[in-house]
Amino acid sequence: MKLRRLSALLVKESFQIIRDPSAILIAFILPLILLFLMGYAVSLDAKKLPFGIINKSATLSSHTLLQKFAASPFFKTTFAYNEEKLLKEIETNHLKGLLIIDEDFGLNNEYKFQLLVDASDPNTAGLLQKYTSGIIQNWSVEEGIVAKLPIEIKPRYWFNPETSSRYFLLPGSIAVIMTLIGTLLTALVIAREWERGTMEALMATPVSMAEIIVGKLLPYFILGLGSMLLCFVVAYYWYEVPFEGNIFLLFVLGAFYLFPSLNIGLLISTLAKNQFVAAQVSLIIGFLPAFLLSGFLFEIANMPYWLQLVTYIFPARYFVESLQTIFLVGNIPSLFLKDIFAMTLVGVFVFIIVMKKSKKGLE
């Protein structure tokens, strides 16, 4: 591999990136769109749950309880007297739960009520039941109905004091975005060369196949790091996600992740030789596993054991773990070294396959 030929290829590929708006769109516009979609649309927090209350009692106790529900940030409360109407609202999915307060509530030291919950979404149903129980328990203590809570727990939330799912999801979404960008950027490179007929001209030059591959990877590697910088700026300054780690280590992790990601895209483009097919395969092989099997959205420990083993072959698993750690926890060198080793191993394996499949010829 000669430096002069390699530098000429790097200059040629860099000019091609500048002239091709699709690469700029994928590297900078697509991450912004995905980050804003994931930042605002994807959330595991349950707030403003549509909730109905039917108060059949005229006692002071029932009215103070209603005030507690009305002041809660977890519920968007609807008050009514028509039970059939609110039951119909639950059936049509306009309400997630309904609290019916008995007409004798507060009389003779009896406090009867019924909670109806739409359990079609078990996660939301569980949260609604938990929030309702918490409000009622606190209300009963304040009203002197019970002396104190059965067990007083004072929790401390480490690494995410606000218990915001956004702080957990956005670092993981950066890994998903970098996977999509890395595979897409290079998946279209050689496929585009074959479609335009410029690959034949490149084969006629004295450059080796290794020089062609490295000459195409490096410019997109730099472009990928620029894209990661953009993602970090948006997550940290716009969404105000805390960052406890070292910025230099963040880009080291990003660089090691781009190595297997770009190589996977290059392998796809080498085999496909068609931009449309290369783009579709990159979504299936790159984006979907990063979204579903990386731990970004779904806990890996909750997956079947055989599927947990499958996740080890996808580098996104390690990058998601490292990103969530460096953002929320800080610098954990032992974890980062383990993840870097795994990502490098996958990258070297894919690079060897690319070198085997890439031959300087028209066949």
C-alpha cells in the first residue's frame, strides 16, 4: 500500500462526498431528524394519563381526595357523574382508568372505592395502579385515617436522579443513529461505483484493492465522527442529557464503533452492486438489530437465552452499553475496554470478509 496512491484516492473520495448531497443528508440531516423523533416521540415515562373519577359521595373526605388527583402531574383527570359515559370512554381507549368513589365514602370510618384499569397495555396499567395507590396512601396519612405508612422508604436514585427515560434512551438512540449512518454511508459507495460504471475505470488504475477499500473508508469515517459530534451537541445542549464522562473517551468509543459499522456497510455494497438493494439490506442488517437487539429499548436480560446469545454478534450492543455508561455514570475503563475489544473483534472479522470478497476484476 503506497501513501501517494492512497492520498490520491482519499482526495478523490472527499471531493465525491462534497459533490454528492446524499452523503451530507445521511451524515447530518438524518441524525437531526431521528434525534428529534426519538427525543420527543419515544418515552417510557407515563405522564398525563387520561383518568376518570366518579364521585358519588358528598363528604369532605372525598373532595380532598379529588383535589389530590387533580393536582397530580401523572393524571389528566376527568370528573363526571355519569358512570356509563366514562365506562364507554375506557372501551374506546379515551381513558386509561376510572376511580369510582362510593356514596358512603368517609361515613362511619368506611372508605370504599373501586379502581377500573384498562390493562390492554400492561406497562401503563401497572404504572396507573402504582400512582393511584401512592396518591391514596399519602392522602390517608395526611387525613389522619392511618397513623403512618406501613413502611417508610426513602429511595436514592443513582445516575438518573430525575428518573427520566429520556436520559436513558437518547444515548442509546445515538448508537442506533450511528449504526444507520455508518452502514448506509458505505453501503452506497461501491454499489454506486458499479452503477455509474466508474468502478471499471478504477480497476484499470495501478491501485490495489486494499488501497481502494481504505481510501473509501477513511473519508466516511471522518464524516461519521462529525455526525457523532452533532448528535452529542443536540443531546447535551438541546435535550440537556447529563454527561458525566470524558469527551475524548466518547469519541474514542465512537471511532471503535464506526470501524465495524462502516465495514458492514462496505461488505453490503461489495456484494449488492446496486444502491437500492444495498440500502434495503443495510436497514435489515444494521438498523433493525441495533434497534431491537442492542438493549437500547428492550432489556436484553428479558429476552430468551438463545436470543441473548445472538446479540453478542452485533457491535451496537456494546456501543449502547458504553454510551449509556459514559453519559450517566462516568468513566468506567474496565467496561469500555471490554466493549472496545468486542467491537474491534467484530470489525476485524468483517474487514477480513470484505478483503476476501473484494477482487480487482470485473467478475
